[in-house]
Amino acid sequence: MNQAIVFRPSTKNGTLAKPEPNRRLTSVLCRHGQALHYVRPGSRYRRDQADGTAETAEIVEIYRDPAGIPHFRYEVTFEKPYHLPTREGSHVLAAHSFFERFEGAVEDQLAAH
């Protein structure tokens, strides 16, 4: 099953926090397949394309939509062999769709945790 499962932060008394629509989040823990992702603004994920282009997404903001589903606003940078990196504008995807597109965290980010 390749669904993103989102774990909400606990409240002080140990119960799960209720989802609040349109609420910005400082971080979120997501499971996609067998992988667990701790996502926060500044987290970077990469996707390598068949033509050698590397697409890197940097999380700018995390928020819940009115249905309580977490979404990521992110900036994209494309790096092609023998070209300067190209920065593209903001994009928004739900957590599940984001992890369908981007496989894993950028290496230097993994070492920082």
C-alpha cells in the first residue's frame, strides 16, 4: 500500500491533536510505503530523470487543507549536466502526491538529523 500516512503531533496529555483546517505546521511525520519521512521547512527531496536532470524540491511551508490533509509548498531547482541550475517557482502538492514524485531526502540533509 503506497499511501502517505501522517502522524499528528501529540498534545501535552498524550492524546492526538485534532486536525485544524488551513493550519500551518512546523513539521510532519509521514510514512510512504516502508519509508518514514520527517518533513519540515528546509527539507530537500530529489528526483533523477532519465535525461540526467536532477529535480530538487525544497519545502517552504507545510499546512493542512480544509479536509485536514497535509500539503507541502515547495520550490524546485533543475540541474542538468553541463548547464547552470535553474530555479522554478513555487508548487503545492498533497503529502501523498509529493512522495509519489520525489523518492528520497537529499544526502546532506540525512547526515544533519
